Amino acid sequence: MAKARMTRMTRYETRWIQRIIEAGLGQPKPFYAKEAVSILFDARRLDGDGMLTNIPNVFRMNTVLKKSKRFERIKDSANSNTWVLKEDEA
């Protein structure tokens, strides 16, 4: 029996995380999920990568970043999630 999707990354989610890391988000300044979605949207427009046809919304992006284990969540003063790349991943 396969694991639940909440505990494992799909191939789309893995590709999204890779693009975010390649774009340099989270090093060293924290970012919001909205910025990550914007990066993915711009990457899709620039190179026409077929794997980026399913761009997540902000709520889904927060869930993917939680699942990733490569990013650390920090709550800001407005209780919003900000994300930063973990030190061992940089």
C-alpha cells in the first residue's frame, strides 16, 4: 500500500522545490510562499518547461514547503509563514 501524499513528495512537488532552490530563495533572506509561486510562474514563462504546467497556489505551496524538509518555517510578527533554506542544504 502506498503512503499518504501528505508524507511523501510527488514528482511535481520535487521539481517545484528544485526550482525554488535554483532561484536562490531562502538564502539568506526568508521568503513567503507567494514569492515561491511567483518564481515558478516566471520560470514556466521563460523556458516552457512541461513539468511546470501545474503551478500551485499559495496554500498548496505552504504545504509543499512543510513536506520538503529542506526549508525551515519561521512565523513572522503577523503570524504568517516565512521560509528559509536550512543551513545544511545551502
